[in-house]
Amino acid sequence: MRLDEQPDAVIESLRHLFERQRSSFRQCTPLGLGKRLEALEILLQSIVNRQDTIIEAVKADFGQRSAGETRLLEIFPLVDEIRYLKRNLRRWMQPRSATANWQFLPSRAKIVYQPLGVVGVIGAWNYPVLLTLSPLANAIAAGNHVIVKPSELAPATAETLRQMISDREVASACFALPFGHILFTGSQGVGKLVMKAAAENLTPVTLELGGKSPALVHESYPVATAADRICSAKFWNAGQTCVAPDYVLVPSTRMDEFVHKCEIVISKRYPHPASNADYTHLISQAAWDRMRDLVDDAQSKGACVLQVDSKHGDVPVGSRFFPPTLILGANDLMRVMQEEIFGPILPIVEYSGIDDALGFINARPHPLALYYFDRNESRIKKILEQTISGGVTINDCIFHFVQHQLPFGGVGPSGMGAYHGFDGFSAFSKKKGVLLQNALVGSFLDRAFRPPYTPWSDRAIGLLVGQRKVRPIQRMTLR
């Protein structure tokens, strides 16, 4: 729905909510350490105490998702991050010393972190708890008031979150309000709409958008290990993960072996996936239809399609189960190599040499993540230097996402800005530079660098710009 198509009542209700939040922020500014820690603790306890409710809500939205997967991929990283924020918040809130330019010494400088005001967080459906409440926690740590919009594609989870944080779900018209900052997680298409709407109010945005994240396996790396880690990461949440490996590049000399190991891994991780309670289903019928269309398109253009154990187990009527699928012989004419897949389909592309693989990756838009499997430090350095991506994990997949001291964010079409840990605190803060002028320095500047200028001023300015021979000031008389 476009912003100008929102019902008048929804827009008015949203504006009223925003004004209440802004008024509340102004009344309690600045929000001190104690209040921030209290808010984070309430959020933390709400998550811990409602785990079972959260798990059931997420399962209802997907049709099938295991409790273990929701605990591992959503609840654990979320509570771990909130605890990290609490442990470090006192230190982050302290003004940071900075060094004044030598010309101004002994004046002092510092950086002060201040909240932006009311910020907007637009959550995503694929990890509807983590990708909604994690930026919320970061924004709270920075001292802001927050309006949260959970994804409408996960309505049961959205209602659970509404009850947890005592707020109302807001419509997409929230993009057009004059927030201090907006963080959006989702598709590139919607990201463009968010950015366009935010531009009307010059609202800064953090966009987490995704893209086709490659996995690259060097011929010297143990194929069984690479296959296990790539497939495990790919088929978590049935591939509905923004940092999942979207395709894998494998040396032509190891292609058959790699495919065989992938089949073994899938059978081991998800035996009889149609009836396997550990295998997640797709979020909607539209997502299922899109996966089918991607496979049909690849097959019609000459690809070999392998669906491991797809015929075992009864598929309930109306189920959105889609089997783990390998695409062999994928090429650029196929949609699976043109679009972010965001589902349980893994194209496997062969390459002849490492420079060939690098060229393949760099010919495409910068991805949100890149995964490289190799134990040679010089080659690892080469890959890091010659590729651009939002983040990297070496010899595994996805786990850079949960590192507290690493920023998480995309680059170019995969997003802009970053958060998590201190970078999340910083993203939702204004870094205010402060100069405390020294009295003697101030008096000197008054005499030397403010009108009326004198020959002595001219010599001083010449020294600053590195001019050895200083020309005298030419005075003009205005007639």
C-alpha cells in the first residue's frame, strides 16, 4: 500500500501516537543511565518470561518452525545482545575525549552521545522477533523513544510483540513521519520506498536489505566440512535468512564430491523433511509459489534440480513445505542467479580458478555477506581485499552476525548504515562534537584572526598555510 493510500483514520492515529512519543521524550530528556537500564531489563524479562508464547506465535506464522530453531536463531542472540548492551552502556554513555588541533592547544575537545528523539523501527517477517526487538533494544540503549512496526506478514508474532511492549502496531505511513532515525529490515524494493518517504523530512535511515550472498570454496579446503557448514546455514529457517549463502562457488575439480556431500548433509540434518519438525516451512503461499517458479525456470533453461528426500513423508494439505533443493548448472539466464532467493534453494556454480571466482562475485552487486572457505592466510587476505560486502565469515557462515563488537550492515544495494553492540548505540545517537576553548587561546585568536586585520595577522595566517614570504595586506578604501 502506498503512503498516500493510507486510510485517513490510520494516518491520524499514527500522528497522534508520534506526537505523544515526542512530547514524552521532551519532558524526560535527558534519559539517564538508570532509566535506560530499567527499560532494557523490562524488555529482557518480557522475552525470557514469554518464550513459550513467542515460540508458538512464530510457529503459527510459518506453519512449521521448531522450538529449537526459534530459541537458537532468535531468542538466544536477542537476550545475549540485550545483556551485552546493559554491561557496556555506562561506559558508552560517557563523553569521549578528543584531541584539539595543535593550533588550539591547550583547549580541550570531547564527543558527547545524545539520543535522537523518537525513532522508528520497521521489523522483518523472516526473524520477526530478533529483527524487531534487537534494533528496539539498541534504540532504547541510546536513550530514544521508539515506535515499532512488526511485519504484517507475521501477524501472530506481531500481536505477541504488541502485548510485550505495550504499543500499537502502526501502518506503513510511519515512514513519512519526522523521526530522528528509521531502521528498516526487508527487501530492496520496500527499502527504496522507505528512503524516499524519509527524505521528505530529511530523516536518516539504516537499511538492512540483503542480496545474493556468495559462498566460495577453495579447492584445498575439506569439501565435507564446507558442504556441512554451507548447507546448515542455508537451510536454517528454510533459507529465509538475509545472510544465508545465496549461491556457492565450487572448483570444477571438486564439483561432484561437493554435491554428494551436500546430499549427505541434508539427509543428516533434515531426514524426511516433509514430516520433519525441525524443518521450517515458508512464510506464505506467495513465497512457496515463487520458489516453485524459480525451480521451474532453472529447469526449463537446462539446470539439473536435486531435491533430497523430498518424496518421503506425507505433506499435509495446505502445507507450505518446500524441500531443500540444489540447482546444478545454474547460469545468469536463470532467475535463481538474478534474484535474491530467500528460500531453500541453493545454486551450485563451478569455477576454474580463484581469479575466475573473484570476477564472478565482483561482477554482481555488493552482497550483505560473503563466505570464504580456505586455510591459506595470503589467499584469505586477497579475498578480503578484492571483494566488497557488508560482512564476512571465514570458514563458516552467518556467525559474524552475532558478534557484539562487529558492526552489522550492508553496502550499496544490500543496505546502508550498521548496528549491533556499540555501533547500534552509535547509530541511534547524535555524536555531538564539543570544543572547550582555553581562555588564553581565545584571547590570542581575538587579536590575531578577527577583524580588523593587521600586517601581524597576515604573517600569522601565512605561517598557518605554509607561506614563507608573506605579502603585506593591501587595504582598499570603498568610495
